Amino acid sequence: MSQRLKSNPTEQRIFYPSFDGGLNLSVPSESLARNELKEAVNVELSASTGAMTVRGGLFHHCQTGTVVEGVAALPGKRGFLLRGFYKNSAGTWKELEKIFTWNRLEEVNGTLTVNSEISIAEWDGEYLVASGGKLQKLKTRDSLTLETIESSPSICREVFVKSGRAGVVTDGNTIIFSGVGDCEQWTNDPNDDSTAQYLEVGYKDGMNIDAVVPLSRDLIVFKSPSNEPDKGTIFRITGDHPDWTVIEVAHNIGTFSRKSVQAVGNDVYFATVSGLASLSAVTSYGEIQAQWPDRKVSAALTRILSADAELWNIPVKQQLWLKAHKGTREIWVYDYRAGIWTTYEFPGEVKYADGSSDALYLIIGTSIYELIDGKVTDTNETRTRELEIKGKMRMGTLLTGNQALIRRCFVSFGIQPECGAELKVGGFRMQFSHDTERRYIYGDETYASESEDKLIDTEKTVTSRRMCIVRGWSLTPKVEMTGGGCALSTMGFELSEV
């Protein structure tokens, strides 16, 4: 929807009823719809209120005690395993594995076989772990222990479970499956279909398997030539031995690594050189073409995505978090419930993000944090001070054939006691805090009663109209909100062309 105003000498009202269109970087600022934004930093669309809300603050949960070099989720959103390194008293770097299970961090007896990416699958109530060498069991019932399965293949780059078999990715084309019900049986007997089996995916196609994603009863396999994910192929494996079938479902598209792929319900999302793509439900795979949920932000994403991009599924918020490259403090946030984009900025680089059904945890530096909605500030790593969270929103440019004169503005914020907000347009500044005196019902400049009782609950709502004189050929409204939980609901202007 164009922001160009009609050439009309009478007063006009420009109203922003919501901001549920999120970021749109695909059109000029003058062409943005009223519900879209040119900048959306540290904000998200609230599922409960529909307001654009500043992200929650970080609570320092614990120190990892190590320099974190690798992390992988425990299936079922039960926690995550991290590989770290620390200096002992002799000054030597030592490897140490730990498991975080939402409420505590515990050391693991044993170390991973190779210092490579970590992959974990659930097996009989415990876990199988692949890290580049032989497969390992992660035992959790009596104590946290890593045990190497000596009978497994010497190279296990990824592990998953299908139809009672453990599956591992070995070389560029081969997937090896264990015996049925036995993760330690890796020898094939041609006369016994229940023993170990192997499957070639795209035999001699010059590509490597980058990721395998179990989805329903199928497997989705991503392959690409080395360092060329845009020339990859996506396969679907259906059925079970001896009746499994390998189907090519997409060409000239791929992903960077298994860290850049996530299954969400019946969809698979993956980062590629062209942005964020998705594959639809299982029933469509035979005919599928990739979908592009990033169409409003793809031009910006493609400029910064790299081979070390990471994608995290955050079910508690119904969001995907995309870290485009190492070293960045910026996270691109895709709300797959609403289908919109915003961005977050954190005090340091996020190394990992995951959570349970009601909590969200991040690894930043050598610390684990919990992100708490409504927490106003971020706690620093040493717990010595609180860091301000600044939410920024920039709307489309108001452009007229003549100069525009804004005579009045009206805004509705949700503000907590420690929060503040400011509307900026031209040289005009309109500031709000929890203690702002004049709280009006929209469009009315009188109190609800002589006793100043309110007809609506405005304990955390500041709704105000103010006179202003702002003149310009083009005007771009901006909003800055300080403090987690601060929210912008609606906004508008009354203006004339002069």
C-alpha cells in the first residue's frame, strides 16, 4: 500500500492500526503498507496482544566453565549437550562435555570421539551421539556417561533413527543403518534383512550429504558440491529396507550444513545462499518446489548469509532464529505463526538457542542465559549491572505532492514502570513513560468521569493525543522503546498539505 497522500487541502488522518506486517525491505520506504516496517530491531509481535513488543531481557543462569565449541539439542526439547575447552592448573587445554537440562548444568563422563559438529538422536530412552568418529551412547539413567560403540563405522558424521534402526552418515553418499533394534549391530548378513544395511543417495553425483532430517516416516537428505550449496539436490527417502525408495525432489538448491536446517511440524526450513527456504508437508514432496518465506527480507539476507549460518527453532515463541554468520550479535527472527520478520540484537554473539515448552535459553560467551518476557533489562555476564534494551521501529515515509503539515499525533503504548518510549517525526519528539499523566481513551480528550476513574484498564497503557507542528516534503515516523515488554499498539497523525 502506497504511503503517498492524496492532494487534498483538507485535514487527513493517517492511521497505523497495527504492525503485524513486520519488516519489508523489498520495496521503497514510500511504498510500505501501514502495517509494515523498514526497521524492526529488538521487537516481536505479541501473540496475546498483537502489539509490537520489545523482546524480553536476559537473566544470567550460570557459567559454562568452558569455552564453548559445539552444541547439539537433546531430542524432545529436554536440554542440550555442549562441548567445551578449559585450561587446567598446568595451563593445558582440556576438553569437557556438559549437559544442560533447563534447570542445571552437569558434567559428562567421557569425551566425544572427534572435534567436529555434534548430532544426537534418541534411542531407547537414552541418546546416540555422532561427532565425526565412531558412534557413542550417552547414558543418562544412572550417571551422564559417553560410551563409544566400537562396532560402529569409523566415521559417523550424523545420526538419526528410522523404523527401529540407527542411521549414520559416513562418506559423501552413504547412509549406513544398524540392525533392527540393535544400535551395536553394524555387520551386514545378506541372508538376514534385520541386520545392518547401507544406502547410497545420489551415487557418484560429486556431492556430499550436508544434512539428514527425519520428517514423519521419511528422511529428507540435502546434498551439494563442496562450498556450492546453490548447486545442490534434495532427496526424499521413503519406505524401509528392502522397499525403500530414493526420490529427487528439488534441484539447484541446498543448505550449508545440518546446523542450518530445522524441521517445524510438517515443514522443513533451511538457510541457503538465496535466503530462507522451506519444503511443504510430506504428501507434497513428490512434486515440491521450495517456498521462500523470506521474500520481504531476502535482498538483505543474501548479502550477509555465509557457510556458517545457523538456524534454531524456538517453539515457545513459534519463531525461527537465523544467525547469518559467525561473530554477529544480530539474529533474524521469523515468526512462523504470523509469517513476519523482525530482528534482535544481543550483548554478545549467540552461540546457541533452545528451550522447553515454557522457557528459552541462550549461550552467549561462556554463560547460559534465560530470556524472560517482560524482563526490562539484560543482565551482564558478571551479574554486576543491567544493560538497557532498546527497541527501534521505522515506518514508511509519508510523501506528498506538496509539503505536509502534521498538526496532531496520537499513540498507544503499553509501558511497564521502568520502561519509556519516544515517537520521532521530523523535529518533533513525543515521550512517554509509565507515569505519563494524561491517559485518554482513543479519540477523546476528556477523562472517563469527573473523578478520573477509567472506563478501561490503563495500568500499563498510555494512550495520548498531542498537538504538534511538523512540516516537510517527506516525513518518516520512528519509534524508540526502552525496556523489555514495552509495546506499541497503534499510532496516527492528522495532517494537511500546504
